[in-house]
Amino acid sequence: MAEGKWISDLNPNTPLTEAARHVLFVRLQVVKDYLPLAALKADEDVEYVHQLRVGTRRADAALRIFSGCLPKKTYRRGRRSLRKIRRAAGAARDWDVFLAELDRRERDADAKHRGGLEFLMGYALGRRAAASLELEAVHGEESPTFEMFLVRTLEAIRAPDEPSGAALLVDLARPMLFERLKGLEQAALADTTDYPALHQVRIAGKHLRYAMEVFADCFDPTFRQTLYPRIEQLQEILGRANDSHVAVERLTDLRERLRLACSTSWPRLQPGVEQLLRSHQRRLPQERRRFVQWWNQWHPTGSEAVMTSLLTPLR
């Protein structure tokens, strides 16, 4: 089962259509393999859901990268299918992450906070069960036709219509990675004290990261060994920020509903619920500061300069 991030058997001179066929096969095959596992056997290993979610992201990125090699109808059909699967897997994965944190906290909780954490555990398990049903439904809709969709997508690949001059993989790699890099820069220069702006940085970072995974073998080993881990670090920082943002929204809403609907139980639940809420409220700005530190190291004289030197087309 090839769920790895890197695409093997590529080089700068791989014909573009051959590269598109190979990359899309690898990326879509991961989704095909993990969809039934995540939908039907997640109780055996929660990583199945995580791998499905990441797999759909990488497959969607591959469709975007090679969109010029696909008919518009095939491209739109593929993105719709992957979006449906990704959303279902994402909902389940978010609750898995939330439950894992609750489990860690509950083990060390004192009597004062345990009641609220136990309530949250039960609540999250209920929401996770609902997410499982949704994922099973998506599996029922998509799995029977996914292999045929994969085959037809590969069969539809052809040379790009527009006269872009991109005949080889490296011809696409340089301008696309440069565009992704500039997209990250533009997002990062916004006011990231506003969480939606910080989220746009995370999206731009994902676009760059997934493109780097496809094009890594077009460049010097420094690209994979030095530059890529820095982008991975960015994604880890912003991933934690996103987890806390989601948790704050959920816990704030739940706290208000508990106050109104469970006034007699609320005093017992309040310490545990509010302790977890405060923890995430503190972590979100902490992760933003880590992002600022990361950006100040990356942008002016560091890895971005090396990246730019790699991507600038040879004259």
C-alpha cells in the first residue's frame, strides 16, 4: 500500500503526460485502498482515517497540478469525488484528534476536572459515531465506481491544449513551484492575527508542500532534504493552530448550550470544560508566534532564497 509522500520513477525529463499518468495513478490508488479501511475498519486502526484524509488531499493536489492534461469534465468530476470523501474523512479525523487529547487529559485529571472531561468524552464519541455513519455512506456511494473513475482519468490524459511549452516534467515544475511559493508569500504578509488569514497561509503552504512532493526529483537533493522539511514544519505549526481554533469554536458553543440546557449539571461540568477551552485559547496565539518566528527565519535570507534560485528558469 503506497501511502508515502514521494513519487518515485520520475526525473526532470519525464514527458509530462507520462508523469501525469504515473502521479495520478499513485495518488488515486491510495484513496481507493484506504476508503474501505477508513469507513469499515477504523476501529482497528484510527490511522486509516488519517491516511484517507491526507490521501485525498494529495490526490486533489495532483489533479490541480496536471489539470492542463485533463478534459475539464474529468477534472471537475475528480475534484467533486475527492472533495466528498475528504470532507467525510476530515470530520471523522477531527473527532479522533479531539478524543485522543481528551484521553490524555483524563488520565491525569483530578476529581474537580474529571466530570467535565468525561462528559466531553461521551459527547465526542457520539459525534464521532455520526461521522462514521457519514463516512460509511460516502464509501457506499464512491467505492463501487472509484476504480473505474481511476481508469478513466488515466485514459483521459493528453498533452496540454494551450501552447505553454511544457513538454517535460521540469517545464511544469519550475513555474508552478514558483507560483506556489509566491502564493505562500502573499498569504504570509497578511494580518495573521486574524485567524482566517492564518488559515490562508496554511492552505498556501499545503499547495506548495504537495507540489514539492511531486516535483522533488527535478531538483538537487537539497530540495527534498533541506527545503521540504522546513515547509513540513510550517504545516505542523499551522495544523496545531487549526486544531485549537476548531476546538475553541466547538467548546465555546457547547459551553453556552450546557449553561442554558443543563443548569443543574453545569457547575459539575464547568471546571473540566473551561480548563480545556482555556488551554486551546492559549495555544492558538502561541502557534501564531511560532509561525511568525518560522517566517522570519524562512523569508529574508534563508530557505526561500535557495528555493528561488532553484526555481528561476535557466536563461
